[in-house]
Amino acid sequence: MTEKDVLKIFKEEKALLNGHFLLSSGLHSPNYMQCALLFQKPWVAEKLCVELKKKLAGVPIDVVVGPALGGMIVAHEMARALKVRSIFAERVDGKFDFRRGFKLKRGERVLVTEDVVTTGKSSYEVIELIKQSGAKLAAVASIVDRSGGAAIFQEDLYALLKIDIKTYRPEACPLCRERKMPLTKPGSRGLKQTV
């Protein structure tokens, strides 16, 4: 599967959105890669993760960890393809932690997965958890790398699609200056429940 094929899937599933988006990183963007729209079809998630597994050939992995929410399905499908355990980290008081009895063993080789990497913030936080547990980072993998090379990890970042999508600091966002489109937050970080 080529990058062109992956982009075609995003377009067919209407998962490459156009608008004015507030990313989890705090940056603004005219485009959003909404992997949740892909993953509502498990066969699409499976297909993409089987392809991503091929990129990791030769990398020894014992467990896959994904940050909630975006990395959870990728972690599950990658673990299924690799035939290893899958766990996820959740934000507790704004900081990632393992809950629900999830633990890593000292020396376990861990693959960190994400749906989309923009700045790598969630992955960096999960990598810190892995270090604290005594496990070892084997690699980082995502369906989409839109970081433009800015997300650099101590181990390689494997992605099915590397795409250059503009991002702006809020104070430099031309979409905010034009005021033609409202700012929307399609991600889950920082959402608050209302009653």
C-alpha cells in the first residue's frame, strides 16, 4: 500500500476534513485527519494496521501502548496484527497514566501507536511512562505523520502516510484573522462533559 493509497482511503471515507480546526497540540489548521471516521469500519482499521505492521518487520515488540483516545484503536489493531498485548494510557488530572490494572514489565519492548502525529506530545508523554516502568521503547508508529519532521523520538517513527498540512500558532492563524470559519475542536483532549 502506497501513501497515495492511504490518502485515497481518507478521501473515500471523508476523513480528510477542511475547515478551521483547533488541534490537540493547541495549533490551528485548515485540515484535520479524522481517523475515527476510518476506524468506525473495523475492516479499514485492520487493513491499515496490517500494512503498518509490515513497516515494522524486524522490530521486536512485546506490547503495544496507545494514548487514549486516538491511539487506542491503533494499539488494539496493531497488537492483533503482531499477536502481542495491547494496553492504553489515559489522562488523569491532565497527565497520562496507566489505569485499569495495566502495567508494563521491566525490559518489555514497547511499540507506541498513534492515529495522527502532529507535535508528538501524547507519544512523548507515553514514552515517559514507559521509561518510568523500566520497559524499553521499541518504536513509535502512526497511521499519519503530519509533523513535517518536527516529532523526533529516540526510536524510529513509522507511518503509513507522511503529509504536509499547515499548522499555525493561534496568534498567527490566517483563518482567525479572516473570521470566515468558526474554530472547531474535533479531537478529544481537554473536552469537558456538560450536564
